[in-house]
Amino acid sequence: MRVLFTSTPGSGHLGPLFPFAHALRRSGHEVLVAAPVSAQARVERAGLAYLSYADPLERDLAPYWEAVRATADFEAANEIVIAGIFGGVRARAALPGVELAMDAWRPHVVVRESCEFAGAIAAEARGIPHARVGAFLTQTEDYVIRTAAPVLEELRAWAGLEPDPEGRTLDEAPYLTLTPPSLEAPGVTVASRTLRFHDAAPRPHSVRDPGEPPLVYATFGTVAPTLGLFPELYRSLIDALADLRLRLVMTVGDAADPAELGPLPDHVRVERWIPHAEILARASAMVGHGGFGTTLGALLAGVPQVVVPLFADQPYNAARIAEIGAGLQADAEAPETIRAAVQRVLGDGRFRAAAGAVAHEPFTLPPIEAAESALLELVQASGERRVA
């Protein structure tokens, strides 16, 4: 079976696809990731075959990001990003390259992440079945579809498809996720085609020397530095934790230069990028922005966290972490709240116990290798005559 994965370039969007891509490749299937040129380094680090297409022009993206920065309305900002950027500029820029990838490689099935819509449209136009991998909690996934679907009507018409302003074809696609059920918001309706899995791939494991200061991992993802939050936010976190007995490891992403943070205390290490699994295996706590991939990664490693939400779905994720007792929420504009939360999370074992309980929950779910069967069934139902 040939499986084409399609994604926007952010780590939080590519990251959820990678475990499924690796699982399918381990099972002997051909896997190709189609993503913008700006995603190249991230896909190559994951060791996956990669086909690039053009990023949108900066002049097309700039007005939307300016509108996001100009509004204090959190929901309005989300709508601008989902409808204007993901459903509009990025989908329009991606569609020609995604179509070429499908016509040249002829996949049996397309698997997209939640905010990549060109793959869904191109697949439908060619009669290729498609599935999606969740990059959010279910409540956010539903919001993304409702918000993007009306904007996608222009591309659907261009591709010769029937109108679908409510996004039924997007919603009906099988929804693959590694999210433990307890992380979902109470009362949220889960689609019947939701398929939850457990990634049983070996994870790094480390035992901390009890005489050593605890290690705190801090990351605000890859987008924050591009929004003018670097270096001030990062330096304020370093200064807030400077006199605590801990070791701080911080990542700033490829778009930021660690040198701009100035002189660092001896117990602080700053890198552009470190594999999450590697550092979380040694961490006693994490300070993060509430990005879904980062938040879920810490939970699955059993690491309690202090969530400092900045934008997008991050306040929802922060609220869920606090509600399940796996961490605390803090305020980016009040570094003293981050400091106090870190002290509480490190000093109260109940936070680690709650995170550990969530980390064990996925072991009741099917292994990620079972996604192969779900995709094969999808292909066979679409009328493919033969799949290797």
C-alpha cells in the first residue's frame, strides 16, 4: 500500500503524523510525506521520504498575521488563522503541488493532519480515500472543520467537486488519534469514525539521580518566535527560575537564535531543537505553551507540566491539563506565576501521579500498527482492486 501523508509545515502539525508513518513503514508499506519546502528539516529529522511543494508567498500571509496580532479577541484570532491561513492561503498554495504528488506517485490512500485541506480536496477529486490524524482535541477538531469548510468552497469548485459548506466529507473521514480518552473535554461528542491507538514504539527511559537537581524542560514551540515573543518571553522564564534548585533545558526552534538570550546561568542550557522523547525521559516537569503535540507528548511520558498558553487551541489544552490534575496553568505576562507553578508541580507528587495515570491509559487501546488494517479497509471499500 502506498500512503501519502500531507501536512502544513509546523512541528505541531507534522508531529502527529510521524508515528503513523513510521508504523506503516515498519509494516512494509510505502510512505511519502508531502509538505511545504519550509517543512524539510523537520521531515528529514524524522527520517521519512519527502516531497516538497511551494510555501505561500509571505506577502499573502502577512495581512492575516498582522490581523492576528492586532486583535485582542482570542476567538477572532483563531478564526483568522483557521479560515484565512489554513483554509485559505495555505490550501490554495498547496493544492497544485499536492495534485502533482498524487498524479505522479498514485497513492492508495491519503492521510492528512487536521489543518491540511488540499490533500482532502485533491484526494476526493481523484477518487482516492482519505483519513485524518488529529492535531487537536476533538472539540477543536470539530471547530476547525466548521470554520474552514465554507472557505474551502472555492477550491472545491476549482477541483470540480460538489459544494460542501458544512464540511461533511472532512468530518466523515476516519479520524486517527493517539489522544487518551480522559484528555478529551467532558460532554464532547466523539465521531463514530474516531480510531484511538497506542504508540508502543520504544521510548527513551532514564532514572534520575536523587542527589541531582530536577530537570525542567521548557519549550514554547516553533511558532512563538515568529510572532515577536522571542527573546523577551524566553528570557523572562529563565530569570523567573534562575535562583531555584533545578536544571533548565530550553528549546527555541529553528527561527530563533539562542545567542539573543544573552548570558545564561550555569544551570541553563538552550538549544534550537531536542527530540521531545529524549528530553522528556529525563524531565521532572515541563513548561510549555500548550501546543497539542507538546502537551500530549509530556502526558504520554508521564511528565507533569506548567502550561503557559499563548494562542490557538492552547488555552483549551491548558484547561484540560489543570482539570485532570496533571499540571497547572500560568500567565505568560506574569513570570512569577510560572515560577510558583513550577515549584508546586515539582514539590507535589500528585501532579506526577496524575500524569502517570494518563500515560498508562493508552495501553488499553489498540497498538498503532492496527491503523494499517483501518486504512486497508478504507482502500478496499473505495474499490481499489489490488493493494500490496
